[in-house]
Amino acid sequence: MTALLTLHNETLGWGDAPVLTGVSLSAQKGERIALLGPSGVGKSTLLHAMLSRLADQRVALVPQETGLVAQLSVFHNVWMGRLDDFGTARNLRTLVWPTPTERDAVEGVLQRTGLSGLGRRRVSQLSGGQKQRVALARALLRGGDIVIADEPVSAVDPTQARQLLTEMDRRFETSIVALHDVHLARAQASRIIGLRKGGVVFDALAADVPEADITRLYA
């Protein structure tokens, strides 16, 4: 496998406030990595650090707070995944008058995320689960080899969550995803990184992580 990023004995945090200390890990091309741990333990901090090491890669991002513009339509929010592929003039034209080809491209990812026909709806009119699916649809449209996602399916039911992560896996060769659902992590990930009390407490193949180790994360 090809190493995409490496962290060696690093302290990670925001400003002068450390959140995680002594972090050493690498991510390899083709891996499906899940981050597990209680809320506030530093999963988002670790994702941010890993993202910063991928500046030379095309990365699709699904942030925890979705990063959507509530006043704009689903179409325009999804199309934002492609904004940096075009110049200002093209993007302004798409804002006012999207072409049929552009609408078809967005509708394709909306179908794959269970949002077919909602392209013209304003994001402010959507439920929490629908907003998460819009953020995932934006990542699918952007494409690339890598996706980094922070709790991307926490507001949808388990069946939908599995389907959405499967769609993500079909689109991206490598994924690094923070999850709250242990069963989902075991089912979807090839590798699990467990975080607790300021650090990484285990980093192993999903099939090799004992249930007791996962339970201790949340004790």
C-alpha cells in the first residue's frame, strides 16, 4: 500500500489547547478507516490534522455541521463540490442558469443518496438527515480518491446509514470517517482507530479489535 499521510508523536488541538497528544499513525491508499470514541474526545481534531496532510490530493470533505448554505437550493449546495474546478464566470452562470447537463450530474448523485427530485428545494426546508445526505451528495459529485467524513450519517436510520456509506465506498478508493455507531464501523471499516482521554488507545484491523476494547472507549 502507498502511504498517504503520516503523523509521528504529534500533539493536536486548536490554538494553544491540546486535545490529543502522542499521536502516531499513518493512512494507506485503499484503506477504510473508522474513528471511534465518545463525543468531544478529539475525532474531529484528528480528522482535521489528517486533512491538512493531504493538501496535494483531491479530497472530498463531509464536515460534521454539513457546511451547507441554507438559503440556496439543494442543487447549488451539491454543485459547490465542483466550484474549484471552474472559473468565476462559469460558477456565476451556474448560480443563475444551470445547464441541463449540470442538473443531470447533480440529479445522479441525489438519486444515489435518496434525494431524487429535491434539487430545486431550499436547504432550509430539509430535515437533519436530508441535510447530511446533501453534504454526502456534494462529496460524491466532487469525487477524488479520498473522502474524509465527520459523523456523516448520524441523523439517518441504520439501514440508510449502511446504504450511504456503501455509496461512499463505491465512489472513493480511500475513506477516513468518524462514526458514532460501533456496529456500522465494524461492518464498513477495514481498520478502526479508537480514541479516549486525549489519545489513541488502539489502532488495528477492524476484525482484530476485541469488543472489550471498544466498550472501554465509552466507559
